[in-house]
Amino acid sequence: MTEPLGYFTLVLHSHLPYVIGHGRWPHGMDWLNEAAAESYIPLWQVFQRLGSHGLHTGVTLGITPILAEMLAAPAFQQEFREYLENKIQAARQDQAEFSRLGEKHFARVARFWEEHYAGLLKAFGEEFGEDLLAAPRRLMDAGVLEVITCAATHGYFPLLGRDTAVQAQVKQGVAAYRRHFGRDPQGCWLPECAYRPRYRWAPPVAAPGAEATLRKGVEEFLSENGLSYFFIDSHLLKGGKAIGVYKDRFHALEALWQRFAAQYQELPEDQEKSPYEAYLVSSAPETKRPVAAFTRDPKTGLQVWSGEWGYPGDGNYLDFHKKRFPGGLRYWRVTSAKADLADKGPYHPEWVEERLAAQADHFVSLVTGILEEYRHTHGRPGIVVAPYDTELFGHWWFEGPAWVERVIRAFHAQGRVRLVTGAEYLKIVEPSAVISLPEGSWGEGGYHWIWLNDMNAWTWRHIYPAEAEMEDLARNFWQDPDPRLQDLLKQCGRTLLLLEASDWQFLISTVSAMDYAELRLVMHHDDFKRLAAMTRRYAAKRELPEEDWNFLALCRERDSIFPDLEPRWWAALDYAPEGD
């Protein structure tokens, strides 16, 4: 096969916090329903269409374990059908109202929505068999794309208080992937692209004088569990300004960032390393199987992320914010980045085709130019890695899935750039350069401030003692053969994983669902404390009152996740770092 100009992979990170049994609207189950209707089904259909035409997508598709648990749950299947039926009914009611008022254009758009949601309902039942994990599994089997894993509940690795907590997040992520996809994962999306090397670390929110302990590097956990690669932001590789991916979409982060900006120090840029190569990462003196890191391309990133001057900000596209209630359907276009809600013009679905084609061609040209420059400078093909939250395509940017399809088709038509997944690239180009990385994330400023600030620091004061308690419970009881004790211990583990989700700190910082996030975190914390106390009482006396068993049954039914969880993951650390 002729060597290409270079390589390209579109990396999609699909994640939501666990919401089944924890509210519907405005916060809760409808987040999952919206993501499935607006992003997952449209994108899965794009990939199936491309695959049916023999086109390899080169998509590296991340599906977090907790999202996979929700998509596989019978409760989701029932609620999602009802959600789509409600949207169809809302569109019909809007049609009648617009027609009665003589709003002919809006009546046509309402008809568009009725057909759109009816098509989704039909696809969910007939095309996907009400199983949204089956499609990516089939596509991976057919070689159309690659699915990768993540931490179990998207725990923020650098701030988790104990190495056993990180270990459990990784091991559960691998176990859930095997159960859902029938194979071992090769790649891992680090939650928020957050990395920490090996060093002596003390909790940032703890009693004064807390002792620092030697903590393993994130790449060590991946290596020990058979994972081959992960993704980082460009500033972790090269230094320079960290370009956050969330500030444009959450106005509260702009104000929050101003309070932290004075503390941010930009690292000198390293001209030797390139984001268009993969590197092996190591922060441990022991010899372990190397793990590769791919770097987010800084040049193409904001072209797709930014709602202000990127593709999603095109005035012809559907506006995300302006909705018509009670149905919540959208009838207006972006109009301009500076337009307020009152200035939004009517949406015309027929206007977007020309813009999608032009922007897909522009993106392909941009990637090709980057790879031409790299090839000219280095004499070998490079790789452009374009990672985004999956929900950008369809949810935030309604036309996003259609743009993705046009981009992939345009690359195939051009024929100069080869589309590859992360694992495919590592088989073609085996990296040999070993580097070390600093600590950081893809958040604004490149560090942890979104997940640790004066608004959410209190959350860690509750998470850290729970992690210590889980470790002690597991050490004492994981080998006990009593099945009831194991049931208690496993539910403690599930509840701790939910407590550790990075979503709670993020939602508090963005103020987008602050009350919901705070209540969820407090609830999981209180549940854990009661379950832990029940575990200790049962271990001592081998009996509990009926109300305690009722509480365990409630938790197991409501938070029915991770049937393959193993308490031993918290009992002892695999390959403890030498010298501690």
C-alpha cells in the first residue's frame, strides 16, 4: 500500500453521569434521552451508512463504562421510547398552533421535527433493536471503527485520594468494556484528559500537615491493565498556552477563570516534541509495558469546538439555546454569534447543506495542510488527532453528525490522508521515543481548577474519607465467603464509584446544574456512610435489622451498575511503587 501523506483520527468521547433513577427534567434522565436522540443514534447511523459503502471511518469512539451501563439498562429503553413519543406529540401540537396563527414557516419546521423524531423512534426499534451498544459493537467487529474505554464513572484521576481508587476506576472500566463489547480494550480516554505522573502527593483538601505518599503515574495503571494508549492536550506535550475546551460553552466558567487566571503560568514551549507524533510515556523507574500518548491537535480543535467563530457558530445552523415551550423544540437559527435570543431568525433546514459541504471541505483542507507541512519538515507522515465530546455533534451542534459524514467522505474522495483508529496507527507506526509528561488536563489553564476551586473544594473533604474507608473495608472483608457480606461490600464499591464521578465538580463550577450535582454528591456520600456502617455491623454480628436490608435492596435497585465489580481492587495495590 502506498504510504499516505499522513494519518487522521476523529476521537469521540461519549459520557454522561449516572442518571437512571435520579430525576428526569430538567436534570436527570432527559440528559441521557437527549444525548441518545440528538447524538448517539444520528452518529451511529452515519457510521453504519459509511460502513455499508465500504468506507473505513478511522473513528476512535470512547464510550464510558457508566454510559454503557445506562444504554444497556431496560429502564432506559422504556423511558427513551416515551421521550421520543412525547417529542412527536409536541411537534404535532406545535403544528396545530402555528397553523392556527398563520405561522406557515414555523408549521413546516414543526412538521420537520415530527418526521425527525418519528424516524428516530423507528430507527431505535427496527434498526437498533432498542440496543444502542450493539451497533458500535458490530461496527468494531466489521473494522469500521474502534471503541475504547474510560474510568468506570469518569473519576478525575489526579485528584482521587488513593491509588486503590484509581486502580478500581481503571479495572472496572476494563471489566465493563469486556462485558459489553466482548473483547479487551486497547485505548483509554482519561477523564478530562487529566494526567498525573508518579511523585509524592498529598491531598490538596485535607487536614494541615497531611503526609505525602508516593503515588503511581496514571500510565502505570493503564499498562498494568493491558491498555495501550491514551490522549492528552497539546500543552502537556509542548507547554505553551493551554486552550480549554469548555469555557466558550459555559459562561460561568469565564467568570470563574478570571479569579484563577492570575495563578496560571504558561510553560515555555518545547519545539522538539510534535503533537503530530505518538510518544511512549513513562514516569516510573520500573520497566513496564509502554503506553502511548496521542496529542490533541491545537490548530483544528477550536475550529470545531468554538461556538463563537468555529463551524457550529454558522448563522444558518440551529440555535441551541432558544426553545419553544412546553415541548422544548427549537425553531430558530444561530443568526450570528452576537445575536441575543430576541434577535434569532427562523431556522431553515434547507439552508444548511451548502454550509456543511463547504465546512467539511475546509476542515479536510486544513488537516491536509498540517500534514503536508509536517511531511515537508520531518520527511515522514504525521497524524492529526481530533478529540471532541461526542455530544458536541448533534446535541450542541444539531448539524454535527451530517458534518462528520461529509468530512469522512471527503477524506476518502481526496485519497491523500489515511483514516485510522488509535490502535491501527500504533500497528503501522510503532513509536519508540519515551517521554515524561507534567500533570494537567484539557480544562482551561491546563490544570485542575474546574474540578478543585472554592465552589467545590468541600466535595473532596467527603470523598477522601470515603475512599479510605472503602480501602479498609476491602482489606478486612474481601476474602470473606459470606455472600451477604460480599453484597454489602460490593454496593459500597458501586456507591463510592458514583461519588467519585468528576461530573459533580464540573456541574458545580459551570453552575449549569449546581443544585442537582450537590444533592447527588451528598446523597451518594450519605448512602456510602450507611452502607459502610452496615457492612461493619454485619461483619461483627452476622445480622442486620430488616430496615437495613431494605436500604441495601433500594440502593441495589436504584444504582444497578457494574455486576462484575470486585472489592479486592480496593484491598491491595497491584505493583505498589518501589521506595514507598
